[in-house]
Amino acid sequence: MHGTVVKSTGSWYIVRGLETGQLYRCRLRGKFKIKGLKVSNPLAVGDHVEFTVEAQAEGAAVISHIVTRRNYIIRRSVHKTGHSHIVAANLDQALLVVTLVSPATSFGFIDRFLVTAEAYHVPVTLLFNKTDLYDAEGFEYQAEIAGMYASLGYPSLTCAATTGEGVPEIDHLLDGKVSLLAGHSGVGKSTLINALVPDLDLKTAEISEFSDKGVHTTTFAEMLEVRPGTHIIDTPGIKELGLVDMPPAELAGYFPEMRALLNQCRYHNCQHTHEPGCVVREAVDQGRIALPRYDSYLSMLAGEDNRH
């Protein structure tokens, strides 16, 4: 049978059957190694799998094959040194929930997410939440930041999950797609999901009841059905987003504003930090590349943390 992984509990995977819509509690057959990737989770929410039902009464099944992924979002594993963790796979888009107040999301975090999404071909829209807490200056600042990202090809929407402002527009954006919803803890993702997914408690209960049978669960991510054909993958709040296996020489290529200039530097192996004849640094000096973006690039190049 064919299905999609809707939740992972570490050792068990909850799979929704494509043919039946029924949930199955699956385990992996043997060890799955993903070529060239050291990952703490061989299977991620959103993965398409082939499985065989063992005991129909319990809905227990064994996964025998993982279909090749179209794309995924990956981060450094928090628990396993030298390993990565696949956040979710086979995405039509990612929505990054950002707040400029209470708490303020750092540019470092936003840009790391965008670079990861660029590397794995996932389109991103920024959702500026908590606009109900803005004063006039806050709206001006948000428009400036949104303008900066829009000029790079990253659209945005504004919303206030607690008041419902912007929720219909986000719902329209989700329609017919599999969307990853990500962001720091405290940015209002849960409130937003509650507003977007009617009967949310019923939908999470169905999966939780199925996955919690005597299993110690760690929530990695969970796929929720907004309506048939429209799904959100909810992720736990991400504290930091470590880049994975990204050679320094490739990094600038994942910044759209730098990518356009890469063949114009004097040195073909220019890292855009101090080299003479660097057109990227020239563009920063002239204001054609935003300083916060260049700072993010330097921080990633140096392998710095981005927790703040």
C-alpha cells in the first residue's frame, strides 16, 4: 500500500493510507540509510512510503520503501552530534512565522531558514504575526523589512492570529498545497494553526490517540489536514537552525541578491569578505545589498550560532 507519514514518534511512524485515508502505526523494515546524509531520522513527516499491513485489527504495518523526496527542510540535529534532522519532506511551500515584537525574530534566523529553503528548492512566504501589538512606527518598520525580502523574491503576509486578521489570506495561500509552518517558539504558530484548522482538537486527537499507545513520544512534526488536498505540517518551535553540509564556497549562491553577481568578482574563489575587486562588497557599500543580509552571510560563513 502507499501512504504519507503524518507523524513520527521516533521509533513508530503514523502513516495515512493513500487508498483508504486510514491511519496505520508503522515501523521501518531494517535500517534505512540515506545516501550521503547522516540523519537522526531516516523518515520525516511528508515522506511518501510503501508499506504492508501486518495486523489489520491494530492497524500495524511495516514500511518497506521510501519514495525519493522531491525536497525537504533539514537542520543540524540537537541530540546527535554530527547528524542532521529532516524537519519535513515533499513540500509545496514553507511559511515562516516571524514577529518583530514580543519576541523579535532575528535576521540571522530568518536568513538561515531562507538559505536552507533555497538549497532544497522550497518556496517561502514570510508571515509577520502579532501586528495587533504594533504602534505606527512598528508598521513602518515592518513594511521596510517586508519590502527588503520582497525585492529578493520572498513575499509576505501580515496577520494577527489572536484577532483573526490576515487568516483568510493565509488560508487562501495554503489551498491545495502541503505547507510547512515554522518559526521560533512564542511567535504564535499554535494560535495561527487553531485559527486555520477548524476542529483542530479532533484532528490532533485522532493522530495522538493512535500514536500514544504505550509509546514515549517526541513530537518532531505533525501533518494536519485543513481540508481534503490542503495540509499544514506543524513543527515544534525551532530555537536555532544550524546549516547542514553547506560548503563556504556555495553559500553566496543561496542569497539571490549575491547569486546575480557571483561571476563578476575579480577572483573566482572570492568569499566576499575582504578580497580586492569584490562586486558583492561593492554592492553592500552602495546599498544594493541590504546590510542585515550581508551580516547574516558573514555569520553563516563563520559558522556562528543564531539563537538570538
